Amino acid sequence: MKNDEQKNGEHHAFGIGISPGVAIGPAFIIEQSGLPVPEYDIPSVGIEKELKRLHGAITKVQKHLSQLRQKAETLPAGAEDMTLLLDAYKGMLTGSRLVRGVEDIITKQRINAEAAIQKQIAALKASFAAMNDPYLAARAEDVGEVGTRLIRSLLQQNYNPFADAPEGCIILAEEITPADAALMTPGRVAGFATVLGGAEGHAAIMARALGVPAISGVGTLTHGISTGDLVIIDGRKGEIIARPDATTLQHYRQEVARKKQEDKRLKTLRDVAAITADGTPIMLQANMELPRDIDAALESGARGIGLLRTEFMFMNRPDLPDEDEQYDVLRKLITKLDGLPLTIRTLDIGGEKIASALGEAVGESANPALGLRAIRLGLKNPKLLDTQLAAILRASMHGPVRILVPMISSVAQMKQVRSHLLNVERRLHRRGIKVKGLPPVGAMIEIPSAALIADALSKVCDFFSIGSNDLTQYTLAIDRGDERVADLYDPFHPAVLRLIQFTAAAGWRANIPVSLCGEMAGDRRATLLLMGLGLREFSMSPPRLPGVKHEITQATLPQSVDFAEKVMGKTDEAEIHALLTNGLNKDRTK
């Protein structure tokens, strides 16, 4: 990471670019001051009253989080992770270690609720820290955020960190939580920078959901910058410039104007076919987080949904959706697609995404990212998996569907899933429900072991879909949300690229489709490389689709193959990034 620099009176600070684009505006620094918490004794006869006061605050915070979630759902496509994090916050207020511990402290130590919350937060943070696990450290911060909201409610303090932010400002803060970000008004906030967070952490998720340029991991963010200073955020370079001189300001204003013009031009590609300059068709589809995203997907010109994340049906509810409910949701989506294909990923609960109704089934894990999640959870809980498969089979009567299985690491797992599917089909027939055969079933390649046995998996799969986000995380052993190692998270690392190449080659040999649905799919720098590696299907967030389509229409297949050979011949990440940035299409901007 670069150190701060002073140039011609300008102050330059550096971090990690987490959302591309340029923003110019006045700095607005959010002070992360500690919350003063009173502590006083409660008489024995007052314990029940204090517990009632605590539960009143819990209800109030839950209601507020629900309101924030509704607001988050109005953000552009890509806000799913923000809503899931807000759901996780609500989950911490229902029979959790936090709540049980606070109740116990109030009852046994006979102190007020605010002080009890503060004590329990400290105890939980100390417990997590003793395990020396970065993932649990991040969860401890989430617990702290929820506890702080409870304390503010008890103290009757309304809190909106952006209430006094001027129009078009650049927010500078130590951290911006999902709940805080839901209070942001797109347009009013032009961009933001944080001290904490990595390329795939909370701040990055929110920046992309809001559609604003952002950087994180800026250790000296507010050194040399004051509220009101004119600042520039460069989300690609990961740079913030305070008090720019006239030349720098003019350059970046031209960048902003050029970007607006380019966005306008790219919108005209909506109905243009994604075909290379020498006639090779490429399938461009959209990732979908929530049912409302289908309109944005179709508006962007997507030729179907390449990844439907089904977790939304299971989140923020005390019970599990039954077969009929899941079928009804899927049927409506398939009908709206009007013949375009829908790839449905089976439930990927676990890791950071915990549904309260599945709490006991998921349990606790020292490292949830490596624990009982995704298809591992489904195979351990057959009723959960079979109910979803039955809903998908019934919905497939209404249009083209594919089933995508997450977190596959062995051939045996795919065989088990196929066995479940056959059994479900038989049960549906016995119930008199018509099913027109089994839809294509594919593996999500997001664990290195799956990529390395892609040849074997191709014999039991009808297609592959590469999840580049998790594949990068697991290959490089990087926690995507940990700012201390976030600069090491690189989907263009030679090891990751070789796993993608190996998977694509296995698909070609087996004559099965191979798509890519991670963040890399929507990165225009990667388009030529990925085509050269043999990929012909991409699924991405709808706003990224026009830019990728432009890259496709400007290239020929031989050019992409030649470019891929050059990239794959490099072993140094810096050289790979230089090639990608200065690729064949010189007008790339994202």
C-alpha cells in the first residue's frame, strides 16, 4: 500500500478501490466518537421492569432494521448482500448469545440495560478475539454494531450520521455499516472512503449497491483532510485527492463527463447481439438477488438469468418456505422471462448468510466459510434439499430451467444430488404431478478441488458455472472482508486464472457449457481474457452488461486467444494487471 503523498499542495491518500468511477465533492467526515453509557444499580423489585425496557428497545431496533431493509431493497441490483447483513443484525436480537447474556447480567448483577449490553459486548468480543480468527473478529464488530443500536434506543438517541451531509459530498469515515449505508440517499452522497474494509467487505458491497465510487483500507484517511475540503475519489486506482490543483481538477472533471457520455452510448447496445467482430456468439445473462431485479435484468438486454440466488426465500422469517411457496415464486419468475432460461442455484445458506429458521440445522462453526453451508447443508438435511428440488421441478414445466449446485467439492456430492432429484421426480409422479423430465444439473466451481477434478465432474454434470469470488477466496486463503489482507485478494492471480483455464478446458473436452458468474464476469478488463480461455457464457449484475457487450463486439476470437496466451504466460500479478489495463481495446473504462 502506498503512503500518503503531498504534490503541489494536494494531499494524496491511498487504499483499495472497491467500486469503480470518479466522484468530486466536499469532504464530510463522520466522527466515530464513543457512546457514553451510564451504569447504575437496579433494585430486585425493578428487574422485571428493566427486562421489559430492554425488550422494548429490541422491538424498536428490529422495526428500524426492517425499515432499513425495505429501503435497501430499493437500491440498484446488487443490494442482496446488504439486505442479508441487515437480516443477520435482526437475527442477533432473537434468542442470541447477545440477548441471553444481557438478560443474565441484568438479573444477576442487577444493573441497568445499557451497562449490561456494554458488558456483554465486551465479553463476546474478548471471547472471539481469543480464538484468533479474522472471520470471528468481523462478527464481533457486527455484534458491537447491534449492541450500540440497542444502547442508542434505550437512551432515546436518534442517530443518522448523514443528516447534516451536504448535497454531492464525499463521506469519509472509519467504517460504514450496512444499517448506516441504508440511510444514504443515492445522489446526495457522491462517493465514500473508509479506513476499515476490503474489496469484498461490507463497504464494498454497499458501494456497488448504491452505485457510487468508493475506496477502503485507507489507514490515514482523515490525516490532512478536513470537512469541507474539495476531494476527488478515484474508485479504480484506490486514491483520494484533497484540495486538487486546477490541472488535476480539470482532468477528473473530464473523466466524469466522459463517463456520463460513455454510459449514454452503452445504453444503445441493449438490443445489439453479443457477437464478436468475427461472428462468435457470446451468451450474456444477469445475476439476480431478489425478484424485483428481473426488470433491471431484462432492461439491460440480458438473455436470461445465469444465477438466481434463492436465499431471499429463506431470510428474515421464523419458518421455512414450503414447496408450494417456493414453486409459486419460481413460476412467476419463469413466466416473466417468457422463454429465456433461468439458472436456479440451490440454497447457499451458511457462512455469513444465516436464516433464523435454520439456526439449529446450521449450528455454530469456528470458521463458517469452511463449515456446514450450501450443498453440504442440503445433503445433511434431505427434507430441506428435496423440498427445493420438488419446487424447481414443478416450476420447470413453465419454461427453461437449469439447477446449479453450490460448494461442490467431489463427484460423490453431484451423484448424491442427482439421486435426490430422481427420487423427488418419482414422488411427484406418485402425487400425480406432471414433470417433463429432469432439467440440466450443473456444479458451481468455487472450490479449488472442484476445478482440479473438473474432468471427472464433467461426466456427472450438464454444465459448469465458475464462481470467481469464492474461487479466489479459497485459492488464496484470503478473507475477502478483512482489510488487513484485502490487498492480497486478486481474482487475476495466476493460480486463480489457471483454475479457470483448467475448468474451461474440461468443459470443452466434455462438450458441456461453462459460464462464469462472479464479479470477474462483469469486469471489462477480463472479457477478452476469459473469451480467450474458452468461456462463451457470462452472468453479471445488470449494470455491467452493456460494457462487457461492448468489449465482445470490438474483438475477434483469434485476438482473444492471443491475448489469453500472453496473460497466461505471465507469473507476476503486476504484469498481468498491466496487460489487462492496456489490452487490445484501449477505450476501456471499467
